[in-house]
Amino acid sequence: MQFFIRCRESLDEWSILEIQGSLEVSDAENVDELEAGVLTLTGNSNATLMIGASMLEGKVTPLKKPLVVMKKKGVDQIEYMDEGDSEKDSSNSTEYEVVGIVKEKIIFKTRPKFIVTPKKSPNTKKEGGS
């Protein structure tokens, strides 16, 4: 089987999120556009991920070897020409497009911290007021 890899001129840089545990989604049909949380990166390689009322703290680490992210294209037949041939050959093959590169991962090793905010009572009076 032959497959062809085509690369975009400029590649997006992606990161891998490594978390302990699992994320469960309830009543979501399409998870492609689901917002899982808010990721905050600081200049000193620290990261914070807020998912609902849970906060995860992690570190940004470079990968030893970069990874590529590829997208499979639905190509049934590709015509190609070898360097020495004057005729085009057609073959059943698959084409992949490189859409991004992964150079780092963000590791969250610890269990999440739960953020609890006090509930304000509507009957609470302000101090020092009239």
C-alpha cells in the first residue's frame, strides 16, 4: 500500500495534555466543540487547568522527539509520475496532510483541588451602612 504525505507551509504547534483520571461528559452529542476548561500558562513553565470547580496544577515539559499531527484525506486514486517515467501511473492509495507539530506536553500529576466559594445570603447586611 502506498500513502503520500503532504505538508502545509506553516504548521500549527500543538501541546499534549496529560492528566490523571478521566473526563466524563454528560449529555453531549458533539464533543468536538465542547469547552473542557480554561488553561493558563505562566512564563516559568507552570500551568493551571480549571475544569468547573476543580483546579489542576502542572508543568510544561518538552518532548524528547517531536510528533506530527496528520489528517487522513479521502483519496481513492492518486496519479503520480516517477522521475524516469514519461507516463502517469494510477494507484489506489491514501494521502495524509500534516496539520501540526507537537513539541511539548503539559503534565498534571496531582489530584485536582476543589475550589469552593461561599454562597452569599440575600439577608446579609453590610457593615457600617445605614
